[in-house]
Amino acid sequence: MDYLDEMEQYARERKIPVVLRDTREYLENICKTLQPKSILEIGMAIGYSGSCMLKQCDANICCLEISKPNIILAKQNFEKLGLQQRVEIIEGDCLKTLPTLLGRKFDLIFLDGPKGSYVDMVDYILPLLSEKGVWISDNVLFRGMVLDGKPITEPRFERTVAKMRDFISKINDNPKLETEILHIGDGVSCVRFK
């Protein structure tokens, strides 16, 4: 078992949300193909997906994360993998930290933060995406409840599902964007400028 597999197992055992295996493979393939120079990750958790991406390219990554315990673990994980020199971590609520990045450009943006806030982040994220960049968002189908017709299993999910539907409409209806919704993991959207 390599260290990335150990990170995944650690997260699963402690119910720390990390990307599913096929989402990881998708991100790794995007990084192999695109070879981005700059990555923005919104919602880093313990650095698992960021590490997976960095292992496939020479990019630097800027990670936004609100949880202090996750940041401590992520720093240890990046260091153990020898990636710490390529990582910038910004602590805080992504709706507050995203606007501080205005003026920067990223070749790859990976959104895996608070699901109910995806729609609120669109207008902050688009100015950060480089002209030929790719923006990937995870969990957009949210357990099949967003587009696949599965019933909302718990009342606490109603707001998240409604907000995710708003998010998908917002990126689908933007005439400047080319958007794909993929049935990978818990649903992935892939956005590029036309």
C-alpha cells in the first residue's frame, strides 16, 4: 500500500470526506493530460486529492481550507510525500478567502468545498480560471438526488440538493462555458471556456 492509499484509508476510517477512487483517477488523468502549472483546490481536507494531482504534474497548488485539524494533517501529508514546497494553504471560509485571490489565474480548479455554497462561488471562481483552464467540481449529483431522480433521503439534504441544482443550472446556462456533467464518483462537473 502506498502513502496515498494510506491517506485514503485514514480518511475513510475517520469519516473525513475525500474523493472517491474513480474521482481520484479522473483528477489524475486530467493532470497527466493537461499538465497544469497552477492548481486551486477549494476544500483541501487532509491533502489527499491535492497530493494525487501534484504527483501527476509539476504544478504548484493553492489550497483553501477552513478546518485547523485538517490543515495540520494536510501539512504533514504533503511533507511526507515531499510536496510541501509546491503547496500554499490559505485558512478560512472559502467564500471569504476566494475574493482575496482575484488577479491570479489557475490552469486547474478543483471545487470540493461546502456543497450548499457551490452556486455562491461561481462568480468568484470564473475570473480565476485561465483561458484554457479546466474547472472540476465534485459531488454535483449528490448521491443521485440532484439529477438522477432519487428521492431526498433526509430533510437536512433538501437545501443542499436545491442549491446544487441551482449550481448546475448556473454553469449550464452560461453561454461562455462548455459544461459536462459526468457520472464519476458522486458526480463531477467539468467546465471550460468556449
